[in-house]
Amino acid sequence: MEILHQLGDLVIGSIPTMILFVLLVLAYWVVLYRPLMRTLVERRERTQGAVAKAADAIAAADAKSQEYEARLRAARADIFRHREQLVQQWNKERDNALASARLAAQERVRAAQAALNAQAADARRQIEGSTEQLATQILQAILPADMAPVESAR
């Protein structure tokens, strides 16, 4: 029993220490632990919030860059389409100019052929008209003067 008595004295003597310990733990809890936990929670929220904001900003930037790329592709397609239209228009204009040049050249060839044919016909008529006179001159040049043919009456 003495042991129990000593234990009882020990427990009674340690009560003020236990009360101080409990008060110290409560003070630690109120003064240090709660503010520290609040600060850590706020810090975590801010960090996660900043990370979330950064992720949102990155997503928005990606969306904008995709939008810009789509606009750029559309603009390039419009430019290419416009360029193709211009090339087609220029090709049509060139073809029209070539066709009109061909027609003009064909008309000039026809006119030149008609002029040559007319000149050839005139030359034939002149030659046919002067054949009798040439024949007479040739006979006079070849035959002696007393055998010269008599000119026919016209």
C-alpha cells in the first residue's frame, strides 16, 4: 500500500504539471497551431488558385492561338482563291487576245491572198493582151523585113 500511497502523492504532485501541460497545449493550439494551419490553408488555396488561374490562362491562350491559326488559314485560303481567280482571269484575257490576234492575222492573210490573186489575174490579162504584140515583135525580129506578116485589123 505504500506504493499506492507514493503513487497517489506522485499523482497529486504532478497535477499542477499536468494542468500547466494542458494549458501549454491549449495555448500552443490557440496561439500557434490554428494560425499556422489557417496560413497554410490560405497559402495552399492561393497556390492552387494561382495554378488554376495559370491553367485557365494557358487554356485561353491556346484557344486564342487556335482561333488565330484558323483565321490565318482562312485568310491564306482566301488569298489563294483570289490569286487563282486572277490567274484564271489573266488566262482568259490572254486567250481572248490570242484569239483576236489569230483572227486578225487570218484576215490579213486572206486579204494578202486576195490581193495576190488579183495581181496574178491582172498580170495574166496583161500577158494575154500583149501576147499578140509580142508575137509580132518576135516575128519581125526573127524574119527578114520582106516576109513580115501583115498586121491584122482589130
